[in-house]
Amino acid sequence: MSLMIRIVDVHGREILDSRGNPTVEVEVTAQTETTGRKSTGRESVPSGASTGRFEAIELRDGTEPYFGLGVKKVVEHVNTRIRQEIVGMNVLDQVKIDRKLVEADGTDNKGNLGANALLGVSLACARCAANALDMPLYRYLGGFNAKRWPMPMMNVINGGAHAKNHLDFQEFMIVPVGADNFPDALRMGAEVYHFLRLLLHEDGKLTAVGDEGGFAPDFADAREVFSYLGRAVEKAGYRVGEDIAFAMDVAASELYHEEDGMYHFPGEKSEGTDTTEKAEVMRSAEEMIGLYESLVKEYPIISIEDGLDEDDWDGWKEMTKRLGDKALLVGDDFFVTNVRRIHCGIDLKVANSVLIKVNQIGTLTEAMDAIELAQKSGYKAIISHRSGETEDAFIADLAVGVNAGWIKTGAPCRGERTAKYNRLLRISEELA
């Protein structure tokens, strides 16, 4: 006879994320039939600033207060329609619960009840189940084989949609590839981060931080950023490329203009002449790939995320052909944690890595399916936060539970980022 831990209550509320915008938090309470013991799981939903157009729909109220960003309608969906659907179900039946959520919404993009409503309930059910079984969440998600700590990809320089500077690429990351364990990886990254702050301060550059904890000064281009990162690595006493490698998130869809099929770089200016003003730099897909080839030759870049537009399948195919054996080519807006798009990428031999953001798809089961498909197909699965986060650390357990090997959760700064790192420190003690 299977263990029955019946869902007895579902409650949503509106809370604030790291940008001070509303988001939804959900509590699920379940009761074990044999003992009468009650357990609760609480989870909150992140929100992105740079979002792909193929992502599941995040519902907002669209009217005052909170400048239309409130989630009162989403909370109402949780407390009425969704509650009615899943109260009485076994909280251990995650797949059935998530299927019920998807059916209740009835749309491909979760646009009826909202991906943020569905995800809050889905994650809270998993947390509640783990608590009911008195086991760590990563162990509940991955079983006894959940044993691999993830390599952190730390966003230390912000640009694009994540900062109000003139840097066109969105994220520049340091990756402590020389670390033997997670505490060492975190320490190495934090030390480089602080030396980077000192270098920026000495050169009179801004050291305020962006949405993900990285610094957001003005730079001329990517090469100037990587030069600073290299200097910070050496100042910290590490070897560039051996102890610390680099990664970047281009977020190319934010730069792409459909009208002319070109990628626009408003932060970069061409030389111009004595009689003309400096013009905005524009690049074709071919020129973008050429730029990445030259950067990978010059710097130890091991990962390029969203290097081309989210709908440029031909460009991605060419980029994979030329760079697929030199770096992780990560699809974020390109794959949006969607099994159908990942299948297409695998069939066309496009990209070699998938960024996993649970709120892009709307339920834990669908995210797990995406991870499984990627890993079985030889693609890397990189578990990722969003720019609008909460102090919730679910993705830390998820990264370990699925043995992802990689995690993106920002700089070693800001509480909503360090909450994930600190959770991984505790997990690493248990894994040891």
C-alpha cells in the first residue's frame, strides 16, 4: 500500500521580490493519513527582466497598485481554482499534481491561471513532500544518487537589461573551475569579486551593484570587461584559465532588430569621420559568431549563453558548428526550458547546453523533463535563477538533486543570491 499524505490546504499570498516588485508565495499543507501529522511546504516564484517570447506567461494585475505589477489575481487563482483542484491529492504524486495544474490552466503557455500561480503550487508541493518525509529537498528530488555539487557561474559584471550602463552584453561571469569542492569554489569566486571591486574603485569606476549582485560600471566593450576580470583573478592570487575561467550571457535577442536582421550595439560607437557623428555599431549573425571566435581565442571563455536571437535556428546551427567544441553554447531564451524546443535543438544539432529556469515552463515536472532530456542527449543542464529573485533556495537543492554540475545564481552578494550559495554550503557538508 502506498503512503498517503493528503493535501489539506493551499494558500497563496503576495510578497516582494529582490527588485521590490510583487510576486506570489504559496504554502501547501498535507496530512499523513496513518499518523495524522501535518507538514507544510512554502515556496516563492522568481521573475525575469530579460525574458524570451516563448516563455510561459507570468500574469500580472495590470492595474494599480504596484504600477500594475501586482499579483492579486494570481493569488486568487491559487486560493480558489487551484486549491479546489488539488486538495485531497497525495502530495507525493508530483507528476499527477503538475498534470492536474496544467490541465486546469488549459493553455500551452499557462496564460489562463498564470505560470507564476502554477509554479508556486508545484514547488510548494515538492517542498511539503520532502518535509513530510523528513528528508532534504535535494534527496527527495534526486534520490540516493544526488551527490554532485554544482560549479557556480558567478555574474560579477552586469550589463544589458540588468543594468543602466552602456554595456551591451548582459552578464559576465567568473567560474572557479580549479576548485576541488564547493566551499573552495565559493571562496575563490568571492575573493576575485572583492578584488574586482578594488580595481574598479581605484580606476574611478562605479561599484554599485545590479540586479544580480554584479557591478555595473560603464565599459567600452566585452574585451575591456575580460581584461578587468583577468586582472582581478591575478590580484586574488589565482591563474586565469586554470583556476578561474570566464563565461558570458549575451542575451542576443535583446540586441536583435527584426527590421534589418542586425544586432545593434548602442553602447559601442564606430569611429566616424571629421564630418560625421559616431554611429551605433551593428553586427550580422556572421559577425556575431566571428566576434565570439576571436573572444574565445583571446580569453578563457568556457560558456556563451544566448549568443544569437531566440528564433535564428540557422545562425545557431552555424555557431554550434564553429564553436560547439570550444565552449558551452547555452540556450536560455532559445530553449526556454521547453521540451519541444529542446527536442528541435537536439535534432538539428544546435547548441550543446540548456539553461533551466523553472518559471519559464511553469511546473517542476516539466522542468525535470527538460533536464532529463538534455542530460540523456549529452547536453549540459545549467540550473539558473532569475534577476528578480527571493530568498528562497529551491534551485540550490534542484541543482544537486539532478546532478546538474552547474548553477547560475548571481554574484556572491545580495541576500537573495547568497541564500542559494549558503544552502549549497550546507548541502556540501552533508554530501561530504
